[in-house]
Amino acid sequence: MSSSLTPARISAAFVGALVGAAAGILLVTVAGTFSITVSGVFAGLALGVPALAGAVVGVAMTPGNTRSNSR
């Protein structure tokens, strides 16, 4: 298993982080719509956690990153 950072993995992590950040922005927007007080900590977590998760999923789902048992 290769752990090198290829351009495909870097771009997949970047795209995953963008998608996660977009989901976080929607979460903050919905919270504001329902008149829930959004603090800075909540907004930071709502943007940071999905962005980090998106980056991890982007790297994990990159083609060529499979663990098949070829016999």
C-alpha cells in the first residue's frame, strides 16, 4: 500500500474539503433560519468538522486506493 501523496489524492482531498465546507455552511444557514443562536465556536465546528471529514473521505475514495484480496 502506497502512502505517497499523489496529485489525484491531493485534489480529491481538496474537493472533499470543499464539499464538506459547503455542507457546514448549509448547517449554519439552517440553524440561523430556525432562530438558533449561532456562536463562533459552533460555526467553526460546523464548517471545520465536515470539511475535515470530506477531505478524509476524498482521499479514501480515490481510485487505486483499494484493499482487494487478489488470489
